Amino acid sequence: MTRFQPRLTIPPNPSPVQVQKQNMLRIRLRRVGKKGAPAYRIVVADSAAPRDGKYIEWIGQYDPKVDPPAITIKKDRAEEWIRRGAQPSEAVRRILEKDGTPAKEDAK
């Protein structure tokens, strides 16, 4: 092994639970905005990533401070990610249902 090659430790036969946890995607809220004035981005992220951490795609935004709350979402991208198996969080599921986007793969 040369000095600059990274050391990789891959288990010989990962269990299905380990593989599933690595690939689980969530559609969830990512907080942005100032203290006391929250706004949220609706993003597709790995389930293990922190709330405000790295995300795969930004598919919408939600502003709860205006009356009525402002929701902007790319419906085609949300439906595509749900078809691919991404699971919306409970808050995003309510937002999607309010906006008229099916929150489940079979609900078309």
C-alpha cells in the first residue's frame, strides 16, 4: 500500500439492514432564516444527515410566518422522488397533501 491510498474497510457481507440504512432517503424540512423568523426548504436528503446538513435536491420551500403559510413545491420532482422510494417526513406529508401532491407512491 502506498502512502496516499485511502484505507477502506468494507465488511465482506453487509447485512440487509446495513444496506437499507445507507440508502434510505427522506423528503424533509431544512430550516433557514433568522432566529425567531423560521423558513424551511423542502429537500431530499439521506436519513442519516443532520436536519440542516447536506441534501441531494431542493424541491420547494415553506414559510409558516405568513398568513396563510406560503408553500412552493416542484410537484414533478416530489412525485419523482416518491416514485424512487423517498419517504416524506410527517410535516412534509401534511404539506404535500395540502398542496395536492400525492404523498404515497400508489396514490395517483
